[in-house]
Amino acid sequence: MKKIIISIILSIIVIISSEALDFRGFMSLDYYGLIDPETVYDTERLRLTIAPELSSQEKESWFTFCLSGMFFYQPVGEPVIPDFERLVREAYVGFHVSFADIYLGQKFVHRGKVDVLSPLDIINHSDSTVLSMDDIFESTLPDLLCQVDIYPSDSFHMEAVYVPFLSPTIYSISDVAITEYQEFTILSTTYIYDVDAAFKDKKIPMFSQWAHSIHTSAHYSSDLFDLILTYSNYVDQLPDFDLSELTEDINTVGSTQTHNITGTAYPSFNRVNQIGMGTSFYFFDFLISADTALKLTEDPDGTLLGIRNNELFSVLQVEWTPVSFLRTQCNVFNRVIFDSDVDIESDYSSVIESQIINIVDDYTLQKTPLQLYLLLHIDMLFLRDTLTIGGNFLYGKEDEENAFYFAPRIAYSINDYFSITGGANLWWGGIIEGFLGRNETHDNFFVRAKFSI
């Protein structure tokens, strides 16, 4: 189906477009090495990436288009050649009149006023397995969609986005097999737990599952502040778990009670509603930006096992440029999980229920009701803005996790076409179930040479 859609878009481009074409792109070669002190040095990858883009973006034209791709070959490390859905990056056409823009095809749609991890930026799916947490070009992925923007006035516009198919976030879900036998006696009653069950990942092929996701927003801009209000009814790209095939049969013979637990649980993707808002304004020399969103899931009171609870995710960002060569940015991320302490309602006995909860919590990241993360970003420019030194420092605080992420960066532009970038990604502290702690043994460094046209 995707090949048919892309072919139609290409045909429209060839037939309709009479505008001047703009060709750009880049080619890069990068090397990642694993340098975690607790593991043996290893090469994570050597990757050649080619990303061409052909577009026509004339401002006064009634028709625009964009066609871009990303091909990468990885001869060192795990050999990787991208699937077709990753090969085509953007492929869309745009139709423009005086008061509206309509886009059809595979593209990116970003929302929110903050630069890092906005709770409003939920339209496109992502890849959470990338080696660098700040590598937006690899982590953010496009979706097939229809986008309509209407402009009643210069300061106000409305937007609606329809996403027909589900594209789950690429998530590292390890298969977990539980095979155990427990026998113990309490008050003359013998309990036997015979478990032969599993939690397994299940890949969803592109365009194989309908989502019918709707995202709407209203935008207002003025000299004093900018404001965005959003509402979305969509299939969440983050996984819940389908436990319907995981069964527990209880047999009682005399004073012996036997629990037989069998079956397999898989990730599932359920519909949610989200209401959000964002704003940005200047306070003296400080640019203040804030986004917040309330996500309402299919578990309104937090009693369902395997379904995410309702949550409120907020981000506050302060950006300051005290001198022309120094830019600083501080972000505060706050995530509140509702009803995290209520009793779960399920058909499983307490022993099995607790095991399921522990496994599910590893992936939903909702184990702690209050999660706080602080980020500091610094960029310093030297040598007539050709040399950039900076990086990110992230601290995470949960009930059981105090974790850190440090990502120093250095980049040098030799000329308008060629640049060299280097850096590292270092994690420490935290627990394996935490957002940062799960990467603690993946410390790495990288060097990248990039040629752009």
C-alpha cells in the first residue's frame, strides 16, 4: 500500500509541478564505540548515511512538494539496511490558497513551544533505541497523514491532522519467559504456583492496523506572547499490554491449591484523549516557554492491569543568550501519574498479579507517581561561529532513581559543505527500570564527518 501511495505522490509531482526545483541533502559517515567502564570496549556501529531531498517550496505557489529519503549502510556492528518504510523519509504534496494549506503524504508535524520532549509533539512516532538521545534526525520518524491549516487572520490559525494508520514507537521490548514452580504452606493450606508464561514483542507491519487518529490545534501569535491549544483523539504509539491470552487456572484438592499460569502477553496500542496547551513569551532577556498536556487513557481510575494510567506531563523551558557567542537553556520536566496507589482489579491471584505489574511497569514507566527531570543545555560559538562546543546534562529524580545523562558535543564547520562532529553519551546512577538507568551500560562516544549540499 505504501508503494502505491508514494507512486501516486510522485506522479502528481511530475504532472503538476512547473516550479523551480530545489535539491539538497547530505552524506555522513559516523563511528560509535562502546566505552562503558563495566564492559569490554566494543564497536557499536560504523554507518554511512545518504539523505537526499528534492522539493519545491515557492512561497507564492499554489502547489509545493517534498520528497526526501534516508539510506544507510552499516558494515561494522550489526549489519543494517533500512526497510522500505525507513528509506522514504518525507513524500508529500501541498496545495495552497489564500486562507488555507492542505498537505497530503508522509511528513513531519511538530507542535509545542519547548525544544526538547514536548508533551504536545505526539503526531509522529519515534525510535527510542537510538544511541544518542539528542539525535533528532534518527529518533523522529514521519507518518502518513493529511494536514489542513486554516488562517482566518494573520495572528490566528487552526490546524487539523488526520493519521489513518498506527505507527508504533520503536521500543526495545525484550522477550520475558517465566517458567517457575513454587510450593509453600500457610496455615495448613499448601499453595502450588506452576508458571509457564511469557511476555513477547509483536511487530506491527506498516499500514496493517487502522488508527484513525485526529489531532486539532488553535494557534495565536502576538507581540506579547504565543499560545497553542490542542486536542487529540488518537491511538497511543506507546505500548500497553494485552493480557487476554495469559490465563490462571486454580484447582483445589483437599488442602492443596494449585495455580497453573500459562499463555503469552503482547504489546497492545489503545485509544487515548489528550488536552494540551503551550505558551512562550519574553521576560526581560529570558525566553520562557511552557507546554503541558493531560492524557486520558482507557483506565480512568487506574484499576486495570496492563493499561496505562491517566497522566499529566509538563515542561518549562528558560532560554538565555547573555552574549552573542553563548546560548544557555534550562528545562524542567514533570510527569504526574494519577491513581498509582489504587488496588488493581484483575482475575489473577496476588502473587501472579504482582509479577505482571513489575514486568509491565518496566515499559510503561509509570511505577513512580511523580517524576522530575532537569536539563541544562549550553552552546558556545568560536572562530566566527565555525566551532561549537556544548552539550546536554540531564538529571532524573524518581522515588527509586537518581540518574544522570551527560552528552558533551563539539562541532567544527570547515566550510559551507563539510563539517566534523564528535561527542559522547554517558549515563550513571538510576535503576534498570528507570528512564535513564536502563541505558547505564551503554556509554559511548562518536565521531561524524558530514558533507552537505
